[in-house]
Amino acid sequence: MVTVKSSQKIFTDAEVVGLTGICLDHLHNFARSRHLGFLDRAAEAAGKQADQWLFTLSDLMVLVTLFPKCTH
């Protein structure tokens, strides 16, 4: 069970890691394979590498349901 503010619509990868207990590497790999989340396009437009993943509330619920917490 994950509790978030009803007003929060977008979550960073760091927030998702804290809420779900999934490590960052597993989160990125799982999100990439299931087409969840999206990269911060603003960074790419500014000429910087986009290393910030953003997730919607729907993405967060899918992650919580399908992926167990990391134990390492």
C-alpha cells in the first residue's frame, strides 16, 4: 500500500524508489521493459542528458502491484 497526496500527479524516480522500495536499477529496467514512465524532455531540450525519469500515478500503481520490493 502506497499513500500519496491526491494533488501529486507526477513522481520522480527518486520518489518512486522511496515509495515502493524498488532499487533504481531495477526500477529503470522494469519501466523500460513495460513502457512505464518517461524521461524528462526538458533536460534534452536544454542540451543536457536526460537522466531524470518521471512517473504518473498510474505508473506508480502498476509498479507497486507487479514488482516486489528489492531485498538487496
